[in-house]
Amino acid sequence: MSTDLLAIQARAEELRRLINYHNYRYYVLDQPEISDAEYDRLMNELREIEAAHPELQSPDSPTQRVGATPAEAFRVVQHRIPMLSLANAFSEEQLRAWYARATRLAGRELRGFTVEPKVDGLAVSLVYEERRLAVGATRGDGFHGEDITQNLRTIRRVPLSLPEQAPRVLEVRGEVFLSKDAFRRINDERAREGQPLFANPRNAAAGSVRQLDPRITARRPLDIIIYQVGWYEGGELPRSHWQTLQCLKELGFPVNPANVYCDTFEETVRCALAWEQRRETLDYEIDGAVIKIDDLDVQRELGEVGREPRWAIAYKFPPTQATTKLLDIGINVGRTGSLNPYAILEPVQVAGVTIKLAALHNEEDIRRKDIRIGDWVIIQRAGEVIPQVIGPIVSRRTGQERPFELPATCPACGTPIERVPGEAMARCPNWFGCPAQRYERLKHFVSRDAMDIETIGEKLAEALFRSGLVQDVADLYSLTKEQLLTLERMGDKSAQSVLDNIAASKNRPLARLIFALSIRHVGLQTAQLLAAHFKSLDALMAATVDEIDAIEGIGPKIAESVVEFFAAEENRKVIEKLRRAGVRMQDDGGGRDGLPLAGLTFVVTGRLQGYTRLQIEQRIRELGGQVADSVTKKTTHVIVGEDPGSKAARARQLGKPMLDEAAFEALVAERSAKRQ
Ligand code: IVH
């Protein structure tokens, strides 16, 4: 080799080392040291060298992540040590039974466990020879997998080479997965291209990593975490699993930062069970928590039964997905006339709850996902939200399924429906005559975030509407006790409390009233902006589109909708009736300065016990405070709930007072007392 070429080779190696180092800082430690532009410069320089001197190319070069040529089929790889699976525990009791058995077999009380989120993806093995990635393979049947090295190379967080201190030969195991967000984007793209949808992130990850063309894999934002060492030679690793994980991180592997070490089994159980609630806070799907005994000597002692180790167990959450038959598609008419299709399902159990109905969004969404009546569909129930139909199982079609057609007329009032170009929702334009819309508006008017007439629940609202006693929301204020007593199951006492509750609602802040009116596109936040700006309903009613549009945070679509609402004769009549009934229609001028939280600006982060996000924000505003999205110099207090985000860290950095809910209530009480 000429001296020139030697110098170029040295530079190429230097660049590879630098790029690998910066990849590690960026992808594993999340602490980049250089800008993206500087990184790109290093990468380009290396690409140029490799293009000019193909003999200097190397398969572990960071330039090789993009994927080379498509393969015909995957080569079969034999795992030197079988890749085991895990026994499952579906309850706390089964978890305890596992521990009891392990204790008995070990002949002593066991201490020291790790609890790791069970990432729902695809198990892979990475073999490093002479500290370079040599083979990446799927788990396959545990003994033989498929060689997907090319594809695994495309994943940014897979180190292509390891530092000096790594064992000479090392096999690690981990899980390849997609974030929830990436999964959604891939499915959106597939829907646009008319391809069948992936049922869940795991399938999407498996489909992506098993692509014969690595260029396709490279375009999928796959990620990986490493959770285990398979075997190693020519080096030392700790005899504790937890320490091994720390060591893997130092070698450049992405180890899950959500893993924890627990000393006692009680702590371990608590931690594993807690993940079921916390899973929503992760941006990737998990289907359980993996518990492992930390001491590797104890692991070896306990060994395995069949293909499952005795030293580890997966605590599995109840599945949140199920498949069932879509019997029909119903249509619900919303309070502003939108026609909302929903799925009528053959009843099915999901996470302990029987599901008969699920959300379907809108007509366009149904068409996009090609959901047909009679299809087998995948449904998902996450947390407290309404179950969703994810998509059809196309392979189970019999040919009897029929596409969904939105009716030409409103199912509640028969008026021809309207479609606005560019809007996903079809609507019933019969604002005043359509009984479904009027009933939905009544329910909304009394709801908690609106006029908060809590004694009128769904049943009573329906009875009031059906009996004709309440035809529009203003009729609530002329109800008499005699009228209420004509309703079924209504006693004197409850009638009185309904009337008291209605009377109390006359005095709600202006923002709630505006929100309660069901103006299209006006949610609680917009209503708050409108109230703060106009201070009275009369001023808002007299405003032009331009005046409303000029308010920060409000766009032309909302402005037009507000003006259109107040221009309608029927709406003005209802408002006059409300006025005559004594419903407050302005916020007291200047009164805000006297409110307990006047002058304070709050940021809220994390989950609270006693409030939803909307409720706490509303409470702060009603007490005269302001709510902001991010922590800045202007922030005076940060309310911190469970699992707070980066805002809490920022608040700490800026030295802002942090309050939990109790401290917030104490602050309100203290400031209210001062003002009396
Ligand atoms: S340990 C012998 N740790 O769960 C132990 N597995 O049902 C082998 N998984 O095949 C696995 N996260 O695909 C382990 N932190 C974790 C895991 C994990 C996800 C998957 C893995 C495995 C399956 C077992």
C-alpha cells in the first residue's frame, strides 16, 4: 500500500471511530456533543473516501447502515445457545407462586431482582466477533433464526463495532420495536397506498425487520433495546444481571432506562404491577414486565424447564386487543350535527370488560382502512378511552362483507345530509329541528365542564327531553317542581336538588356559558379566550369575523363559526330566554384582580389524582390565574403530578416552586383567606 493510501485508510478509520462515538452520544446517551451539521460533514467525508477507494470499504462502517442489495431469502443461523422464551404469570398470585418455587429450589430466600418493561417487538441476537457486528439474527424457533444482519445494521442504535474493553466475542440479545407514533405513521402510509394495515407495532416491526430489501427496513424508524448477554469469550463480564446491563450500556448498547433493580420480592411485585398503569406513559407498547433474578450464579443453579428459564418470569398484562365480528355500523348525530359512525360488535371481552360498541371516527377513516360490515376486525381498548376499531382482518373475509355507505339523509330527522369539501365529517344541517342534535346539546349544556348541572345525568336528560319539558337548553330554567314530579322515579327531595342545581348554574363564568352553547369548533379553551377578550356575551354577539380572528389563538374557521352561530335567529331566541331567566352573561369587570390566583402563572405536568388536565386548568383560570404550556421565566408555580415530563426537570433547573395537588389546594386556601 502506498503511504498516501495508508494515510487515507487511517483517516477512514478515524472517521468511523468518531462517527461511532457520536452515534453513541446521540442515540444511547442522548447527550450529543456535536451538531447535526458537523455529524453530516464527518459522514460525507467518510462516504467520499469509501467511494474513491472501494478497497477501504468495510461492512461495519457507519456508512453501511442504509442497506445494500435485496436478498433472495434469509440464510439460516444456528444459535450457539438456544434463545429461550419466558413463562408467563397472569396474576399477582401466579407471580408469587413463581417466587415460592424458585425459593424452594434454591433452598434459601432470594434477594435482588430486575424489573424490565416487556417491550412488545421481535427478539433478535447480535453476535460481535473481534468487536465487530458479524451476525444479526431473529429468534426463529429458538434454535435456528434468520440472518437479518443487513437489516439490523440500518437501526441507528445498533453499535456496528465495540470498544476495546468489550469481550473479543460477544452475543447480546434484545428486542427490535417501533414506537407507537412510528407505527401510526406506517399504517397511515399503508392505508394511503391501499396496503393491508399492521395490527400492532409488533407486527409492523417484524414486517419491517424481515424485509428482503434492507433499503425498505432503513426507511422504517426501528429501534432496539438490549436486555441480555447470550454468551461471550475473551473478556470479563459481571456476575450480576443488573451490573451486566450497566456494562452493556458502557459498551455502547441501548439498554432500557426504565429498567429497575429491586432488593426484595415485595418491592419487585409492587414495581411489576405498577407498570400496568404506567404503560401509557411510554411511547412504545409493552405487554408486561419481565422479572429476573439478578445473581447469575443463582440463575445457573435454577436452570430451565423445557424452553423457559426458572430464574425469570413475564408478568403479562391483560391483552388490550381482541378480534371480533363487525355486525353493523351505527350512526350517532353529534351536538353540532356531525354524523359519527360507530361499530356495533359481536360482544367480546377485552381486559376484563365486555365490549359491544367501538369508535370508528368518520366515513373517510372507514374507507381508508377498508372496514366492511361483516368483517372480522381488531379492536383495541387502552386505558379509559373508548375502544377503537384498528382495522379489518382481510384474510378472514368470505366475500359476504359489504362496504359501508353513509345514508343520504340524517337517521334522526331525515334531512338530506351535507358534505363540506375538505371536511371528514358529513353533517345534518337541521340545527334546530333535528331531535338528536337538540338532545346532544342538552347533555352537553349540563355537563361538568359546561354549566355543571350534575344532578342531571344521562337518564334525567333523556326523560326531560322525551317528555317535552325541555326542548331547548333555556327551558331548563323555567322548570317547576310540579313538572319534575311528573317524571318517573322523581321524589320531592331530588326534584328540589335538581332545581337548586339549575339555579346555581345561572352564575357560572362566561367561558363556561360560551362553551355550553355548542358553537361548532368552540371547545373550552377557545371559549376561555373569547370570554377573556369580550367579557360579555353581548360583546361577543356583536363581534365581526375579523375582530374574533384577530384574537391570538383563534383562527378564521372558528371566527366564522361563531359569527354564523349568533346570526341564527333560533340561537338568539335561546340566548334571550337564558337572559330573561337570569343567567349571568358577563364576567365582572376588573373582578379578576381580586381573585385568589390573580397574577400567578401555572404550568401543569404529570397525571393528577383529583383533576383531569382540563379541569385543573379551568380551576386555575376561574380563580384568576393563568395557565401556560412551558416553564419560562414568567412561570410562578409548577403543579407536578405522577410521571411528570421534562417540564418538571426544567422547573427544577429554573428553581420554580413545585406543588403537588395538596400544596396547590393549600395555596388556593391561603390566598383566598387573605382576600376576605
Ligand atoms: S428476557 C431467557 N427481557 O419477551 C430470557 N425478554 O416472552 C429471555 N422481551 O423472547 C428473554 N422485553 O422477545 C427478556 N426485558 C426483556 C424483554 C424480553 C421483551 C421479549 C423477548 C422474549 C419474550 C419472551
